Amino acid sequence: MKVIVTGSSGGIGKAVSNRFISLGHFVYGFDIKQSAINNDLYHHFNVDIKNLSCLPDINDADIIFNNAGMQNSEDDISNNLKGTINVTEKYIKSCKLKSILFNASASAVSGQEFPEYAASKSGLLGYMKNVAIRLAPQGVTVNAISLGGVHTPLNDCVVNNSDCWQKIMDVTPLKKWMTPDEVADWVVFLTMTNKSMSGQNLIIDNGEYDLIPTFVWPDNKKLNFPQN
């Protein structure tokens, strides 16, 4: 199979790309950063998904994993939502397409994070359902994963802050965060093994959302938390 992975140069995107490669599949990686993978089964496109005209012509993708995302930036909505729409609409007509998976966020359903980020990710869920409806007649599965904490460089500022980390663990029932490799397990299952679930969003957050929803970040003032 041939797989498109956006945001493939680090963290979740890199782990997912490597997992598909390890299974013998060819990966088209998209990222504004240079490639972090050197393998014959990987081809890197140094592109900005916000710019539709920059996207390469690919007509043989079996799977699309929309992973690229920004957090707490001026481009959260234009990148996370509009950029993902660009990618999906560009390659949605692939004659081989079997599955599309969106990387949303637990904040897409809880609303507990930076305003533009939460809005961009919740927008993905509505768009995901729209795509699922359109592609159902072709048998293409379309779903989303809404992750809680994942050990990636993007989250180092809380992982390496002992006070923040303790607060996070206090409200995380399973007392852990996911690794990128664990995310890759879910991505492979939902895009390759799954044949019957479509239009759904899975919250995978170690129990945080369902039991004690909260959001912890070093700079509390930005989030307007109440002060004691």
C-alpha cells in the first residue's frame, strides 16, 4: 500500500511513517521540515499544507493520515483545519483510496486548551464526518483519533516541568501518557484492520476526559485560570 502522512518529520508523524515502512508499505511524507527518515520506502515532500498549490500530484494513495498540526500559534486554524482540508480534497479522488484518518485532539471534544487550537481540532471532527458521508458509497473508512497527552517534543515544556507534570498525573487515571509508537498501533489498526467503522472519533487519553477533564500548561495566565 501507499500511505500519505502529513507532519512526518517528527513525533507522531515520524513514528507512524516508520511503522508503515516496517510493514512494507510506501510512505509519502509531507512536512515543512526536512526529512528525518532515510529509507527506500519513503519519499519526502518539503511542503506547507496551507498552500494548496504546493501539494504534489499523487494519484495512488491507499491511506491518508492527516497528522500535521500546530499548537498555540497564529496559524492553528489555517494549518490544522484548512491545511488538512487542502490535503484531503487534493487526494480524495485517488482510485485506490481505502482509508482516511484524522489526528484531532481530546481538546476537540473538551474545549480545554488554547482557543484557536481547540477550534481547529473540533472543526476537523465536523469535516471528518462530512468526508465519511461522501466516501461511504466507495467503501472508504474515515475516522478520527482524539489523543490526550503524547510524549513528543511539542509537549516537552510540560513533561519537563515537575509541577505541571504532577498536576497532569493527578488528573490522569491511568497515570501515563502515550508514546508515538502506541499512537502508531492505533493508526495501523484503524486504517488497515478496520473495515466497518466510519465517521467516528475515538478519544484515547488514558481516561482523562471521561473522568476528570482538565488542562495544565506552564503559563496559567494565558488560559485565564481562576486564581486562589
